[in-house]
Amino acid sequence: MFYSVQIDDTTADITQTTQYFITLRFVNRNWELVERFLDGFHNVSDDHTAEGLFNLISSVLNEFDIEEKLVGQCYDGASVMAGHLTGLQARVKNVAALRQMQCLHTVYRIG
């Protein structure tokens, strides 16, 4: 299965605890686009560096026994995520052997 991964975080609640969310998108055998929310990870680490987030994604993919057939990744515009030299997307791209298309998204909060 070839897939893309999206990771996003939020600290919007009153506890100010960082929560990470990881979603996979893939095309199934019937050529239907499928999106699966893997899990929300509440304050899993104090390491919010690109390396810490890379380790988080790696451990989650291993936990769900997902093979390394990553073809796309999507993060917000934070430099720790999107940095093309040392950001998370650069670390993932160094491991994934396939060509990838990166996607940056911006979340607009209301209120």
C-alpha cells in the first residue's frame, strides 16, 4: 500500500498540552481514496524538534505495522515541520526512497 501522511498539532484547550494527530491517505484495491485517522497523541514528548517528531511518526507507523511506502507528506508551515534542510519533511524524505510531493497547509482559527 502506497500512502501519504499528514501530521498536525494543536494546543487549543485550556491545559495548553500539545496534541499531535496523524492521518494516512491511500487508494484501496477498488481505487477508492481512503483516509484513516490513526490516533491523537497527547503530550507524547517534550521533544518538539524535527527529530522528535520524526521519531513519533516512525513509532506510530511501526505500531500499526505500516510498511515504508510513503509517497507524500503534509504538514503545517512551521519551520520544524516544513524546513527543507533539517525540518521533519527533510528527515522523512531522506528515509523514504520514493519521489514525494510535499504539501503545506495553513489552519485558520476562529475566535
